[in-house]
Amino acid sequence: DNTVCVWDMEGTLVASLRGHSSLVKGVCWDPVGTYLASQSDDKSVIVWRTEDWSPAKRVTGRFEKAISNSFFRRLHWAPDGETLVCPHAYQQPSHTATVLDRSDFEAKFDLVGHKQAVVCVRFSPAIYERGEGAAKSKLTVIAVGSKDNKMTVWTTGQTKPLAIVRDCFEQSVVDISWGAKGDCLMAASLD
């Protein structure tokens, strides 16, 4: 019915969020607890405020040219809550996952390179450190699964994937999960 329903643990409906004009195919909680994000077949992502369930931002740009369809869309927040990565985007000439910055929920860049629709994205729960001293920086790792039967693994600030997983799947990658420490990556496929 194009809504997002929020329930408490006792089974009471807390909120019924209306704003999408087509099937809602994915939801994801902000790890900080301030937002809930939803993605729909209407080619939009809505970021909802959890304090009053009002929409903080509706994002459409990167999704308007998306072609193909998927049963669901697995969007995901970075473990530090700074970015939200959304599948099923398209930037000529590639299917992408788009990275939205928490400050304004505008698309800052895309994870590019899949030949068919990106279905799922999942951040590792670990936050890593790179470099030493003043050059020390934090980075996150994200896996991206696509209908092109491939999975890519990216790190913060890199324009190319750290790894491309090919020849493991005969059909679309449909879901991804990391182990609790970020030391194990699991993927499910329609095969």
C-alpha cells in the first residue's frame, strides 16, 4: 500500500509513513537513531525523522533513470551514520549505488561499474584506521551486490573497488551480510 509501518516490540503501530507513490522495497535505520530511510519503486528515497516521523528529505535524482526492476532494495547506513548508500541508481553509462551525505542527503558520488541494477549494499560494522600520526584517517568498507551476478567491495575515499567478486554466482546477488566484527562477508544469490 506504499506505506512504511513502524511497530514497537509489543506489536503496537507507532507510525504509518505515507510519502511514496509505489511499492516500498527497502527500509534502513540510522545507527544514531535520528532517521529511518525508505526506498520505493517510485524511484525515490525518503529520509524520515524519528522524533516526529516527518520527512527530512526526498531524494530522486540518481534514481530517475534507473531501469530494470527488483523485488527489494537493500539500502544501508555507514556504521558511523555519516553516509547512506542506496542501490538501484543509474549514472550514464553504469548502474550504481549512490552515496548520500548525512549533512544534506545530497548525492556526493556513486559506486560505479555494475552492468545491471544494483540490488543490495551493506557496510561492514567495523570502522578501520589508515595511516599513522597526523595522516591517520578512518575508513569504512561496503559491499555492493548486483543483478549482473557480481559483488564489489569498496573502501572510503576510493574511486575504484578494492575487490570484484566474479564467477561465484550464476544469478543475481540479492543480499549481503557481514560478520559482527566485519571479518566475514556473506552473500546470497538467486542461484
